[in-house]
Amino acid sequence: MSRLKPALRRALFLGRGGDRLNGFDDEHVARSFHLLLIAFLGWTVFMLFLVVPLFAVRKAAGAAIVLALCGCAVAALVLLRGGRKRAAAALFLSALWCLLEIYSGLSGGIHGGGSNKALVVVLAAAWLLDLSAALGFAAVTLLLSLAEALLEYTGHPLPVYFPGPPLTLWAAEVGVVGLTVAPIVSFVNALRRHVADLRNSEERFRSLSDSSLEGILVHDHGVILDANMACVRIFGYQHPDEIIGKNGLDLLISPESRACIRERWQRRETDVIEVTGVRKDGTTFPAEVESRTMKHRGHDARLVALTDVTERNRAMEARRRSEDELRESKGRLEEAQQLAHLGSYTSDVLTGRMEWSDELYRIYELDPRTVPSGEVVLARAHPDDRSLILQTRQDLLRRQGRFEFEHRLLMPDGRIKYVLVTGTVSPDGDGRPRTRATVQDITERKRAEQERAMLQVQLNQAQKMESIGQLAAGIAHEINTPIQYIGDNGKFLEDACRDLVKFAEARRVSGADGVPVPAREMPDEGIFEYLRDEVPKAIEQLLGGVDHVSRIVLAMKEFSHPGSAEKISVDINRAIESTILVSKGEWKYLAEVTTEFDRELPRIPCFAGELNQVILNLIVNAAHAIADVVKDSGRMGRIHIATRRDGEVVEIRVSDTGCGIPRANQPKVFDPFFTTKPVGKGTGQGLAIAYGVVVQKHGGVIRLESEPGSGATFIIRLPLVGELVAA
């Protein structure tokens, strides 16, 4: 059974034309006609091989009629499967009608019932062709029946050639009934489908109408004939029956809008107008109304579409306010950009198409009518910076993200401007990369930075000179001590030289005339022994004093030199030694200075003079801290300076055994003008300058480690990598 059902379904599908009848305008009728032809062929086979041989009186004539009908059916099938339904129907029905009329004429005429059977063709023609074809078949059939009746009336009845037994007549009636049932069933099914389609269409229309956001109503001179649920909801009612049959103008429209609507009815205007509606509770609201003339149940009426525009008006008002605020904001933005010398632009990275703000035109000093482009930017750029701009563009084509760079502009009058370009590259809505950036004129800032840098250099140099001035007494003392023994040894060497000259002169005179020099005039032999021992020592001490003074002077020279404007390669250990020597007057009577240098330390890129000042400030601060501890006790503190390499960083540690720094003050020690010293003994700039030199100029780190009462350690970390000039 499970296999029989699919087989029967497949046979029915093939009997209805299979895939050959797809796409017909009236596919259902065509498939029914195809099935009818197949059934008719089955009937002809039944008649030809069973009924005619066994029951027909005139077997040859019956077989000929059946074969003729079979041939017409086959020809009609061929035409139908070729897509020519009307030709197939016309051929089949015409042949069938002719055979039925011939049979009627040879079977007793009006008494034989053949004309009644021909009415089957009329019914099928109405089904398969059209009403005119059916009326044509009916008219000809009636005329032939009239002719048969007139012959009968005039005494010339038609002969009966095809009388037959009941079974033969029954078999013929089966074919006729089959041909009759098919159109009737098809008509009934079509009528049902039509009614169902109308009902579904009405339901869809009602559903769409009730689901519409717009109110829809139909009226005749103001009297409401129909309305959808949206219209009912807009006016605050529950069901259309509450307003149907009532005057819509009086019920739903405010008095001031009624006159306008009536005037539009008279002029038959259909454009959209705004009126004031009245809800069930009496509140009013703005509404847009549009009307059209239509037919309603055969009478003229007007279809009205109504929309509550309360929210739209609010949105439009909010939009107007937003646009006003946007214009004000844009004006303020342009003013702010002008004050900040900040322009902006957007550009398509692939096409180069750009849009500039007004301030950007002012920055580049271009006519606002100039079409912005990358070539315009390059034309204004300084020749030395154009390669940077081109390289940045190439990078933006390869990658996306944030970018920032500075370059110069060369104005037509020779002036140079500095601009800072900051922006980002990201995909737009269509996936194309787009640049959004700002361009700020930083010329004044650059000049201020240059002036500030010069002032900072001058300030550092002034502080260095101040430090040298404060250290002058100690330095003078350090120089005075070797100068004293240089002078004493010089005096001794002068006396020794005089004695030796005197002895040499006496020997020269004695040797000249052969007369011995009196003993009292000859130097004592002990003096020669003494001079032989002491003169070398005196010379050594004198040279040592000269070397000591030379080292002090060289240290002073290195320390007080203004330094280079660029970083140079410096031996940090030697620089620290020079600073220790220069500052000796500050710590000599208070502390012992020890060093622990990494002799394998490479030269580091730095601003030598400024770094010397940092070390000096730390040593002087350490000496002052130790002084607060030892005071007049005669005890000595300790200052320890160490250097070491830590990867790509050089670390300098300056430790002391002073009083330490309270925890509350430690976060503020690098703040400008912060000091814990009494008034007149400190400016609060030493550590602030040290922080600026180490962090801002060298990209390093300076930090403090201190426990109150246990001294302090300042740690400086400087990178080994940096831009250098020839030292």
C-alpha cells in the first residue's frame, strides 16, 4: 500500500499533463482538459474493443465513429502538450460536435436525442474556449434541431440508421455524462476558488487596513461609511461601529478645520493638508489628511487617509532645535578652531579626495575656492619635509590606525610655519579607508619652546655659576694649599740653585788661574749631600702641586662649560670625578666621599654640562643633610657614589648618611620651589632641575629611596641609546 499511493499520485500527475503544462495562464483548466482527453481515449478504447464488437448493430459505422473521435482526441493532446490549448479545444470540440450532429441526423433526428448530446459541446466550449464559442455551438445546434423538426413537421422524417441495444446506448451515455461532468465540476471548483480568493483578498485587505499606521475611512459628503482600526485608535474609539454612519466632520474635525475641508471638497482638491482632529475625550491633535474619489458599493465616495503627526511635529521641532544647536555648535567650533589655530580635514585614502575646514585654509593661507588635494599640501610643505609627508601617505595605504607627525610649511613670503597633524585612518560605511585628521598651527608654540629652552639653558648656567660662586671659597682653599707648597719648594730650589751657582763659579775661577779657592769660600760638603737628597723631592712635590692645581682647574672648566645643544658621548665616571673634585669644599670637613665605578661602563649620550649640574646638586644636598646630623660633633658622614650597567641602562646611585627625608615630603621633592631648608639657604630648584634634565631631556628616570634618620639614596637611570653628535 505504501508503494501504491506514490504510484497512483504519479499516474495522476502524468494524466494531468506532467511538467509539460507548467506556466499556462489557466494551468488548472489545461490540466483538467488533458485529463479529460486521456479519459476520453480510455472510453474510445472501451467502446472500440468491447462495446462495438459485442453490442453495436452497425459495427463498421460505430467503429469508424469511435476511431474518428480517438484521432481527434490524439491530435488535441498533441496540440495541448505543444502549448496550443485553444487550438486543441477547438479541434476536439468541433470534431465531437460534428460527429454528434451526424449521429443525431442518422438516428431519428429530433427524436434521437443527438442534439441534446451536442449541448455537451456547448458546455465544454464555454469551459475551454469562451462564451462566444459556446454561443456559436449552441446557435448552430438549435438551427439544426429546428431543421430536423421542420422536416418532421412536413412529413419527411429522418431515417433511423443507428438504433441500438440498451447497453450500446448506455455506453454512449457514459461518454456524454463524462464530458458533461468535467466542465460542471471544473465550474464548481473554479467558483469555489473564486469565492475563497475573494474572501482571502477581503481578509488580507482588512488585515492590511487594520494593521496600517495610517487611519483610513470612506465617507459620502461627511457621513462615514467605513473605517479601519487605525483610524478608530487615532480618534480614541474602540470599534469602527462607534463612528460609522455619523457625520465625520462634526465628530472628528475641529470647527476651524471644517470650512477648509468643505472648500476642498467643492474644488475637488486631493493634495495633503494639515487639520486639527478631535478625539473621543475632546483633546485635539494635528493630523495630515489626503483624500481621493472612489466607488463604494457602486456609489461615489471619498477615501481619506489620515495620519496623526503629533510625534512627527515634535520630532521636527526637536530636529529644528538640534539643527539650530548644531549651527551654533559649528559656529563655536569654527571660532574655537580659529582661536586654537586648529583646522580639520577628511580624505579618501584611495582617491585622495579631501574636504577642509575654513580654518585649514587660513593655516595654509589659501583661497577658500582652492580645491583641496594632496598636491596642494605638498606645494605648501617645506621642501625638506615633503619626503616625510609622502612616506606617511604610503604607510597609511598599507596600514590603518592613529598617526601623528609634525612638518613645516613654507609660505610664499619666505616665512616658515610649524604644523602638527594628528588623525586616524579607519574604514567608512562602504568599507573604504578614510582619513579624519586635525592640523594645528604650532608656530607660536615652537617659538615659545625654543625661547623656553634658551631660558632653561640660561637658568641652568646661572645656577651652575651660582653653585660655582658658592663653591668658590672651597675651591680657592683647595688651590691655595698646593700653591703654598709649590711656592715653598720653589723658594728652596731658588736657594739651592744660588749655592750651586756660587760653587760652580768658585771652581771656574780656581781652574782658570791655578790658585786654589780658600776653604772658607768653598761650600760645605754636607750641603752637597743635602741638596742631592732634597732637590729631587722638592721638584717632585712642586710638580705634584702643579698637577693638583691643573686637575682642579680642568674640573672647573669641564663643570662650568655651558655644554652642547645636542647630546654627546660622555665618560660618566670621569664627569662624576670632576664634579666631586669641584664640590670638595662643600663636603671636605663633613663627609668622606667614596666611589664605586663600573670601569667597563661605555660612554653614554647625554648633555654633559647639565648632567654635571645634577650630580653637583645631589652631592651638595647630601653634604647639607650630613651637616644637619654631625653639626659640630667632629664626626664625619659618608657620601657614596656608584655606577653600573643594567642592560641598556646606566644607573647612578648617590647615597648619604644624612637625616633622610620625611615620607610626607618625598612625593614633593621634585616639585619646583619645594625646599625644607630655612629661608635664604635654598631656592627649591635643585631637584626640580635635576628631574627636568634626567626625565625630560634624557628620557631617563630619577627616584628617591629614603628612611627618615637613615639617609637618602637618589637613583638615576639613563638610556644608553640616543641621538649623538660628534663629541
